[in-house]
Amino acid sequence: MPKKMSFEDAKAAWLKEFVKGRSWAQMMDDRDAEMDAKAIASMTPEYLAIWKRAAKETEAENNQ
């Protein structure tokens, strides 16, 4: 049976294994970059064309 750990000891062990010397900000930057890459990869040419057309329409409305 594994030795019981206090919450703080378990948290410290998890952080040591998971964080691997990175700061919280670095971990969140990595996560943001990962999510951005997934979003960009999912943008099809058709999807981008819809948003480009919408931007042109909005610009035209704003210039009237």
C-alpha cells in the first residue's frame, strides 16, 4: 500500500512532476500556443472566406 501523503506533499510532488521547472506563466503560454495552433489548423479556406467577406461588409457599412 502506498504511503499516505499530506495534501501539501502530494501537491508538491505533482508540481515537481508536471511543472518540470517552468513557471505558471510559462505553462499557460504553452497551453495558449497549443490552443491557438489547434484553432488555426481548423480554419478551412471556406471558413476564412466567410470571415473575410463579413469584414468587408462591416467595413463598407462603417464607411457609409
